[in-house]
Amino acid sequence: MFTALLWTFLTALFFATISATVSFLARDKISKFQFFAFSNLAASAIAWIVLPSWGMAAQVNWRMLMLFTMVTGIVNAASQAMLVLALKLGHNGLSVAIRNMSAVMSMFFALIFLNEKVSLVNISGVAFIIISLAVIAIFGRKSSVSPDLKMWVPVIIVALLLSGAYQILLTGSLLLPAATRKAGVLTPALFLGCGISNLLISGGEMIFCKTGFSSGIFHRRTLVITGFWTAAAILQYFALFKALEAMKQCGMAALTWPLIIGGNTTLFAVFCRFRWKEKYPLTTVIGMIGCVLGLILTIWGRK
């Protein structure tokens, strides 16, 4: 159980590291989809070199692997696109809060398809995390956008469903053949799927939004950030698949995503406080404390 929780919180740490890395580009006029296309393809190239155990390559179901990772990549990129659109159409904090509820979808998937059980204390912990994330998102991020509900509501619902589907697909990787999971090819293939999907979306962005190509991607500063992002992303997925395997052995795979999202949000908020000197209202502090309490309850209440 200690190993499972260690991998899970390492995953949350790497998620927060990626968020922190991308925050350095927040004020740059660079298409995030172009950045993610470039970064994911770079991470894929490196991961194909360092991660696979090629002695097991003959045992890998390559057709199933590529289909799985392409679908996952498309869902991930579409989820990001819908969140970006939701942030433009409506309240930023509320959009993020609703999207974070996707952790509940992946939890129920594991309960049903992995035959796991959770206690009432587990459920209370997850509820604490979700409510605390909502408090942080809604009261911690100001938005000057007056939402057009007829457009914003369906967009944020789709963003929620796609985010949940992405988490479900990654949790569902536990159902892939053992050789495919252990050969070290899942992570580089996933980066490839995400990179191609973001490349397609960035192409559509340039055509329909007439944004043009972000040449700033190749500036020295951006390349350095890309390097940090690539390293953190490879470690993130490596840790994530280790966490899912270990949590499954403990009968806790259903709790993996609530723990990751709660830990990621709390760590990133702490980073923003110290690095960007962001001042948080009392409600955000309460939300962060609630996240920590929720994490404790979720772990303590193991069935």
C-alpha cells in the first residue's frame, strides 16, 4: 500500500510540475495546441529510446496498442480544446471546478469493471476533495467573462465527459494484455497519439481561427521550457502506470484519480503562491485544507 500511494503522489507531483512549467508560457502569445503537439512528439521520440524492453516486442499486441493510444490521444486533445473553449465562453473557476468532477467518473469505472470496493470514509474523502477543488476554482480564479449559458453549458458538459473518458481510458489500460503493459511501449505510444491529435487540432486552429504558426515555439526560452515539460511528462506517465498497477493490487485503483487531482491542485496552488506571489482569499486556503483532509480520509478509509 505504501508503494502504491508513493507512486500515486509522485504522479500528482509530476502533474503539478507540468502545470508549473506551462505556467511560464501563460503570458506568451504561443498556441498551446502547437506547443503540446511539439512537446508530445519530442517526448514520444525520447520515450521510444529509453523506455521499451525490446526483448518483449514480439509479445506486444501492436494493433491494439496503437488503436488504444490514438483514441486516448484524440480524447485528451479534444478535452483540452473543449476546456479552452469553456474558459472563453464562461466563468473560469466554475469551468475548472466542473471539469475536475471527472475524477468521480473514473472512480465508478474502476468500481464496476475492476470489481473494487470503497468504504463510506473513502467516499467522504473523495467528496471532500471534489468540494474543496470547487471552492478553490470558483473563488480563487476571477473571471471577467459573462457566460452565454446556451453555449457554455453544453461545452463544459462535453469537457467534463471527455476529461472523464480520458481518465477512464488510462485506468482501462490495466485491462490490456500484461505483455503490452510491461514492455514499456505504452508511454511512448501514448505521447505519439497525443502529439498527432494536438497537431491536427493546431492545424484546424490555424485554418479556422487564422492564428498562424507560433514561431516563438523555437525561441530559446520556449525550448528550455519544452525540455523541462518533456522530462516531467515522461516521468508523469511512467509514475502513473506504476501507480495504477500498484493501486490495483491494493484494491484501490478507483481512488487513484481523486488522489492525483487533489494532490496536483494543492501542490500547484502552493507553487503559484511562492513562485508567482499569488495572494489567495480565505476561501482558497480553506479549499486547500479541505483537499488535504480529503486526501487523508481517502487513504485512511481503505476498504
